[in-house]
Amino acid sequence: MKIVDYLRNPEKTLFSFEVLPPMKGQSIQELFDTIDQLMEFGPKFVNVTYHREEFVYKKRPDGLLERKTTRKRPGTVGICAAILHRYGVEPVPHLICGGFTKEETENALIDLHYLGIHNLLVLRGDPIPTEKVFTPEPGGHRYAVELLEQVVNMNRGIYLEEEIENAVPTDFCIGVAGYPEKHYEAPNLQSDLRYLKMKVDKGADYIVTQMFFDNRKYFDFVEKCRAIGINVPIVPGLKPLTSKRQLTMIPRVFHVELPEELVKEVEKCSSDEQVKEVGVEWCIAQSKELMQHKVPCLHYYSMSKAASVRKVAEALF
Ligand code: FAD
């Protein structure tokens, strides 16, 4: 089923979460254990992130450094197929521009279509750690909207080779990312919203937001979206804090602010176990208020660890 069909006028707020593929060479069992612990809350979909290749430097026997590329968390497509097969719940693979030619993207979309996976979250991807700005793959896409157009074309039966006769159209439902506190590269929120609207006008079915810790940011964002004619469902993304380290890591990596009240509570904690309690409480309070505002779904960033999301879900779903 298409995610957008779940999101249109649900009787009550739905539950969903995001997981990461295991690190290369690790067992998938840990990921299944995480999902197992969250299935009783009836998720309508499970997102699986995509991770692009990174440069790593390895020392050769002669002492010189050799640059290699490696994907540290491969397996998104296979994991999505396994989730569909094992749990019968809709998997949503993330699809990124970075590191892929259009041809490779087309092949990935064909694989997903054959596997019966009909939902995608279409993203640009971040710059690789060794680069300051995002560099598109030669023959690939620069912005998420371009990748989205490729998917929309395939949904119309238009593949890269235009001469394919009677090409079978795919039927992907497409989600895109939105940033209540603006994307870090955007010069201002208005311009970021303009490009978000472009993604919706070109065929995005719904939006999932970057994490936020102050609901007013989400409410303002939705209001601004509606004011410029973005009328698709906007799913809030939430993350329970789990460690003191995240006080500095989350703003640095995700470019979002943590409210002073939350920061003070975390600073009082003497262990990460206490931080987890504060994080769960804060996330439950955020979730309750969002539910009162009848958001279609609450989407949790689990980082593949079930414990905190489970406590939040126990209180709500
Ligand atoms: P875009 O929509 O392309 O926007 C990027 C920037 O360019 C913005 O500043 C925007 O305002 C601007 N812009 C957009 N279109 C244009 C245009 N046509 N002309 C000029 N400027 C434009 N990353 C991963 O690598 N893997 C994942 O699995 C992953 N999952 C994510 C899930 C969610 C819910 C979110 C919110 C983010 C996720 N990310 C993931 C991170 C994401 O890839 C980064 O935030 C990335 O920097 C931007 O992606 P985007 O799709 O929002 O890009």
C-alpha cells in the first residue's frame, strides 16, 4: 500500500520509525531484534536509510596511504525486501543522489519495483566527510528534485532509454525531506520552502521532517508550507535524546536547536541512563501535543536502537 494512502485522513495518529542498515560485516539479527521490539505498536511503515560510499585511507605494506572507497552500511534494498517478507509491513527505502549515476538509480528502481517495494524517500544525500560541499556524481543528480523527476518519469513508463517500447510504468509513492529549521545550506527558510514546493509540484506525495525538539518549529513550518500551497501530508520526525554527547552532536550534525529547558534537564543528569529518561519524557510530551494537533503520523528516528522509542510508543500507541 502507498504511504500517502495511510497518511490521508487516518482515524488516529499513526506510528512509524527509521532504522539504519548494520555496519558492513555485522549481523542483520540485531536490526531484526530492534524491529521485533517495535512491531507490537503497529507501525504502518519502516524507513531504511541509504549510505553513500566514503573514502577511507588504508596503509599499504610500503607505508604509503592508499585511498579506497567503501560503503560502510550497505544493504538498504535487501533489508527492505527482508522487512516486507518477514513483517508484511511497508518498507520505505531511502534513495539518494550522491554516488549514483542516473543509470544506476534506474537499475535500483527496477530492482525495488520487481521486489514489490512501492514507497521511497527521495533525498539528495550529504557531502562525503572529506568534502565541504555536495558534489554530484558525474552522470548523476545534483538535487533531490532531479532524482524525483526520474522516479516520476518511470512512474509514467519513461525510462532513460527513450526507445523502449511498451515500457512497464513503476508505481512509486514518493516522500521527500522538509526542514522546519531550514536546510543548513539554504540562505533562508523562504528559499528552502520554495524548493520544497518545487519537489511537491513535481510529484512528491508527502513530506517527512528533519527532527525537531520544539513543536512550535513544526507548527510554524506547516503554516508556512500551507501558505505557499504545499498541501501534502507533513509527517513530523522525532528523536528521543539518549546521551549527553548529543547536546553538541545533534546541533552540529543535524543543524537543529535544542530548547534551553531540555538542555538544562540533560545537564543535570549524571549518567546517560538518566539522559535517556529525560529524552523519553520530552519525546512523549512532544508526541502528545502533536497528536492533539492531529498530525497524520509520528515518525521516530530510532538509530536502530529500540529501547527509547519503545518506551515512547508504550505511552502513546
Ligand atoms: P534537496 O531537496 O536537494 O535540498 C538541498 C539544498 O538545496 C537545500 O538547501 C535546498 O533549499 C536547495 N535546493 C533544492 N533544490 C534546489 C534547486 N533546484 N536549485 C537550487 N537549490 C536547491 N541522507 C543520506 O545520505 N541518507 C539517508 O538515508 C538520509 N535520510 C534522511 C531522512 C530525512 C527524513 C531527512 C530530513 C534527511 C535525510 N538525509 C539522509 C539527509 C539529507 O540527505 C541531507 O539533509 C541533504 O543535505 C539534503 O537532502 P534533501 O533531499 O533535502 O536535498
